[in-house]
Amino acid sequence: MDALAIVFDDWEQVLAATIPPDLRKPYREAIVKFRYWLRQTGKTPDAETFK
């Protein structure tokens, strides 16, 4: 079965609304690095990749 890609189009707005201000910068940095890694490796953002 093909894995469904996980898409969060509005992740920055969700981050701002749900994460305390002092934690937003490290969370944002981790998300941006992960997205960059996905592009560099050609991997898809699915549940298996997140593991």
C-alpha cells in the first residue's frame, strides 16, 4: 500500500497558535531543517519517514 504524504500547509500559523512563545524558535528550526532534509533526500513526509 502506498503511504499517504502528511501535509501541513499552515504549519507556521498552527505553531504560533499552539506553542508557547519561548519554544517557537526551536520548533520552527527543527521543522525547517526536517523539510530541507526531505527535499535533499527526496523522501516523502509520511508516517514511516517520521519514525
